[in-house]
Amino acid sequence: MKKITVIGGDKRLKIAEKILKENGFSVNTVGLYDEEEGNINGDVLLLPVPTTKDGETVFAPFARQKIYLSQVADKADNRLLLTCNYTFKDKNCIDYGALDSYSLLNAIPTAEGAIKLAIENTSFTLWQSRVLVIGYGRVGKVLADRLKALGAYVTVSARKPADFALIKALGYSALETKAVSSSLSDYDIVFNTVDVKAIEEKAFEDCAVKLLIDLSTFGGFDILAARDCGITALKAPGLPGITAPLTAGKILAETVIEILNSHI
């Protein structure tokens, strides 16, 4: 049985560590618990979600000291690295964040967390609200489905003809992403799921939208510009680890086990 070293991470990784041990794996941790001093000595190095937020250090909110990506790279020879949205060049590395088996399931707690935020930050129901979902990727697909089930009038923006066809086939209204800025006042709530600028600052002026929630990593609009115009605007990346760490950790552990079984 392969030995796994979990490096950094939040509550999700603590859950994943427990499940991996229950499945018979030998697991040690580095930077996952306060005042912990561990060794990077596993056959498999499991990095967190996300692996890094600054491109220099491992995401490790519980660690006393910073863990640098270069430290991990130095220990990577002859080891399998499992990362999320990051790749170590010239190393035996699998980005599990890019796998559908992980990201599609992880989109569920993301969507539910986003809906929780919307309910908490509005004085009206999602039922019969005019809602725009920017982007029809993994998160956009799940989020649009859940919003429609709650009775919202859902519009989804996209860029590809195939996406437009599926959006319409599933009963949503469709919108070109490039037309979002000029159509913003048509909606009560807007969820952004894309990592490109989808809303121009001038669109916030005299805008009737009540709530903007940005689920992307890098941002689809200027949060401060929206707030300056009196709009409630929230930046909400990493929702699975905040609102559903138990489920998110289980999804991660199952993904790791699938990867390792396929590499034995």
C-alpha cells in the first residue's frame, strides 16, 4: 500500500486524510495541523485545494510556517504529486482539479454554497427571481440546474454554439457573455463562474441588480466598483471548504483512491 503525505490544506484535507486512513493507506501530514512538524516522505504527495493561491507557497492556513512550492518540488523525484489547478513542471504530476470525476462532483457543494449566500444576502426568494449565471462550465451547469429547481427564472451566458444549444434544450434563457454588461439590469441576482472579465465597471451605474456573487478564482468583475454603486457584491471562491468540508473532503479522498488504483 502506497504511503501518502498530505501537504497543507484546510478542513477538506483533514476529512480526506481520515478517509484515506480508513481505506488502509498510510498517511502522514505536513502543515495540516497547528504546530505540526512532519516530513515529506510519502510515495504520493497530496497537495490541497487549491494547491497555491500566490504561485509561491502551498495553501496551508493551519501551518505555523510557510511551505514553499520549491520545497515540494525538491522532494518530488520518484514520487507522484497530486495537485489542484497547479502543475509542477517536469515532475510526475496529476492535476486532480482538472479531472471531471473530481470537478463535476465538487461543483455540487460550490453551487449549494452559492445558493446559501444568495438566500442570506437578499430580502426576497429565489423563487421567481431573475437570475443570471455567467458561464456554462461545470459549476455553471450545476448551479443553473439547482436555481431552476427552486423556481428562479434562469438565464445562462455562454460563448460556444454547443453551449447555447444545451442551455436552450434544458429550458434556460441564453445570453452571449459579451452582452452581460449591457443586460445587467435585467436581473435580480448574478452569479459569475468565469475567470475572465465579464462585467465592465460602467454597467454598475444606475443598475437594478441586487446581488452579485463571484465564484471564480481571479474574478469576473470589480467587486469594489460594484459596491461603490450600492450593489451587494461578494467574492466567494473555495465554497466547498467553507460550507461543506465533509462532502468536499469525501469527494477528494474518493478521487485520490481512484487515481491510485489506476496507477498500481
